[in-house]
Amino acid sequence: MELRHFRYFCAVADWRGFNRAAKALHVSQSAISEQILDLEREIGSQFLNRSQHRVSLTPAGEIFLEEARRVLADASRAVDRARRSARGEIGTL
């Protein structure tokens, strides 16, 4: 599992569709679809109810979305702290 899986899943959930998420992320719709299917297979649970015109979250998808957002926020915070440390903005004396 990679952070990309989390980003793509959150985008599909937020945009309620693969096409809109793909446009927002500047990637192909098929790439997002493949990554979400890989994620669902890896976890062993379906996260999205798919129809021709709409995507909605399953109960497992609702839970995963909450945790995925937390993981992405933690990763972003880790990168920010590492960069600030490298610039000498944080640390100990």
C-alpha cells in the first residue's frame, strides 16, 4: 500500500466520481480506477459503490476514508517537520 492509494481514494470520495477525481489529480481515470481496485483487493473489502453516474462509499469505505485522511495528514506533517528541521527551524539546543 502506498500513499498514492490513499490520495486517490480520498479524491474519489471527495469528488464522488472517478472522472472528476482524475481531473483534479491530473491523472487518467483508468489509473485511479486501477489503484482503487488494487487497494480494495489488498484490504479485502469494497470501499465504493459504483454506478454509471455516481460513486458512494460503503460502510467500510466511510471508515477507511477517515483513517486515510489521518494518514495523509500525518505524512504531510512528517515531511513538513523534516524540512523545517533541515533548515534549522526546529530542533534542540
